[in-house]
Amino acid sequence: MPVATPRLRARQTGFSLVEVLVSVLVVSVGLFGAAALQANALRNGQGSYERTQVAILSQGMFDAMRANLAGVDAGAYNTGGFACTAPAAGSLAASDLARWIGDVQAQMNPGACGQVSCAARVCTVSVRWDDSRAVGGSNARTVSIRGQL
């Protein structure tokens, strides 16, 4: 009786070097893309954080002015432009401005400046800071909030 012997076929097993190199290239491109997305998200997150801080700090200045309407009516809160150094404390309004500008510089960056201008209890609080780290950011970003006291 003849016994059937299995035929051995030459089959390729494993991967070739070219396939490994292509897969490494594809994975590395994907990782570089993920790293770029993460860096972009961090920049945008920082810009968003700074704009939120401006809104919170400006609201704090409005609260201080509401507590001292006599100073607002006397024009004691008007800075006459952007103030980058805190005024000398002497009156309640000067102390409020000094605290506010100190807070703006501490929470934003040391080069941040603030401005307050009021006319007939309609006030505008503005903050200017360096926003060059944000995507498409300019060197000087200004946010102004206007409110009636």
C-alpha cells in the first residue's frame, strides 16, 4: 500500500524588513501628529485660562467700585490710560486699584496692565497682556468689559 506523503510547500512566515519599516514610519507619523495636537491644545487652553482670569478680575474691580460709589462719582477710579504699576495707596479707590493691578499681574503675567474709565457710573475695565503663546496670538491682547454701576 502506498503511503501518501504530505508535500512540503515553501511558505513565507514572518514579516519582511520593508513591511516593518513602513509600519514604523506610519506609527511615527501618527505619534508626531498626536504630539502636535497636544501642544496646540495646551496653547489654546492657556489662552482660554487667561481670558477667563480677565473676566473674573474685571468683575472684582466692578464689585469694588460698587462698594465705593462716592469714589466712582469723584472720578477716583479713572486711571487715564493703562496702568502697569500699582498706584500708591492713599484712598479707598487707590487701594482698590493697587490691589487689582497687583492681582492682574500676579495671575496673568508681570507685564499685564489695567485701565479703568468711568463716566456717569458707566465704567469700562480693560486689561492688556502678552498673548503671544496662544495660537495666532498677538503680542498685546486687550479685553474690555463695560458695565453700569
